[in-house]
Amino acid sequence: MRVVDGLLLLLLALSGSGAQGEGGGLGQVGEISEFQETAPRDAAEESAESTTEQTTPDIWAEVRALRDMVVELKVELRNMEARVKDSESQVNDLKAELMVTKVHVELLQRENSDLQTRLSSSESELLLSKSRIDQLERENAVQATDLISLGTRLTATESKTSDLEKVNADLQTRLSSSESELLLSKSRIDQLERENAERPKVAFYTALTDAGTLGPYNTDITLKYSKVFTNIGNAYNPATGFFTAPVKGVYYFQFTVFGHLQGYMGVQLYKNNRRIMYNDEWIREGHSYYLTNSVVSELMAGDEIHLVLPSSYSLYDNANNHSTFSGSLLFTL
């Protein structure tokens, strides 16, 4: 600002001297004009005067330029003063901010002290954590080894699982087939049970007598097995000794006879009035014999089966049931 003030003072001084010179110059010009009328001038004076006249306008142009510069500098000065005021305001603001910053710094310092304390504690904890991490790493290494072993076992297990899945799929297929067969079997069983429930049940078992020796007789006689132990369907009649077929079918018959008298022992099996089996045995004195035989016969409903003791033949039976007669229905036709 001092430089600017000095320039202004210099310009004002130049402006004053210029005004004086301008007035003097005009007087000189008048004097020269008068002198030209009275006395002739030499060429040198005329040349210097011409140079002076040319230089003077240039100086005034420069003065005016300097004046304009001074005006511009004044404007710039005012702008700079405004900017300085703004800068002072900013400085005040910065001072206030600086105070706040100092307070903040103090707070930060206290926090930093607290953080230092906490850092020391954290470092101690970190050392413990590192020790724990080292321990965990060792344990992890052991677990990694175990994991590899488990991975190997898992691979083997997966392989076995795959094989078991294939076996299971095969078993599922077989199970489905078996279930289908089972359903068919159950259906067949139900059908057979119904048929069996509807089919007549025929079976008998008898013994001859408790009287001991039977025979010999002078004629053939029908044997009446009087001791009835089983007679399902009541197809055997102990009063007549006849078995009468209740339905058409295939029947099974068996007889056993015992003798101990010297002579012939035996029986004849009749279907209706037709003999279909003849069995006998000669007994020597002091001996005893058993004779057993069986027959399977197709009978119509109402057909009869009975046993006959031929003439001159003898049998023996008592409470021990040595001579027996039995039969049953195998299946219907």
C-alpha cells in the first residue's frame, strides 16, 4: 500500500508540472510567432523547436496513461482492501477453528492415552491369542490329519453306499416282484381256503376189538372195527364196518392186522362188492406176525370200502390196538 501511495504522489506532481509547462509552452509559441515576424531563425533552432513540439504530446500521452493506471490501481487497491478484510475474517474464523482444534487435540490426546492403555492390554491379549492360535493350529493340524483319514474312509463309505444303493435298487425290484407274487399267492391262498372250506373233510381211524382172538370161522365175515378214535365227516359206520364215500374224489386207506395162532392170518379189501386187495400170512406155531398195507382209490359218492376176514383165518387185537383200519379224503374230483 505504501508503494501505491508513492506512485499516486508522483503522478500528482507530474500532473502539476505538466500543467505549468503547458501554459508556458503556449506563451513561448506566441513569442516565437512574434519573433518570426521580426527576425529570421537559423535552421538549428527551427529543428530543435520542431523536436520539442513532437516530444511534448508524447509525454502528456504517457501522463494520461499513468493516470489511468493510477485509477486502475485505486480500484485494485479497494479490491485488495476488501479481500484483506475477508482474509482477516477468515483468519478470525481460522483462529476460532484453531481453538476448537486445540480442544479437539486435547481430547484426542486424552483418548490417545486411553487407547495406549487399551493397546497395551490388547497386546497382552494378543500374545495370549497368538499362543492360543498356535495351540489351535497344532490341534488343527491333528484334525487335518484326522480329516484326511475320515475323507479316505468317507470315500470308501461312499463306494460301499453306491454298491448298497445298487443292491437296494435290485432288492426293491425283487421286493416289488415278490410283493406282486405275494399278492397273487394271497389271492390263491384265499381261493384255496375258500375251496378248502367248501370241500368236505373226511378222515377216520379205528381199531378192531378188545376181545383178543377173532376167528377162525367157517365163512367169510365183514370186520367191524368197533373202537373209533377219529371219524371226521362220519363216513365210517362202526355198526356195519363200512366206509361210504360222501363225495367223488381220491381216498387213501391203510390197515394193519396182527395174529399169533398157528395157521393163516390176513384180510381182503373190498370196493363195493369187488375185492381189490388180498393179503395173508402163514403163522408158525409159537410165532406172531404183523401185516400192513395201504391203497389209494378213486371213489364216487356212495361207493363203499370194507375189510373181510376170510374163512379159516384168524386175527388178534386187544386194548393195545394191534389191528387198525384208517382212511381219508385226499382231494375231490
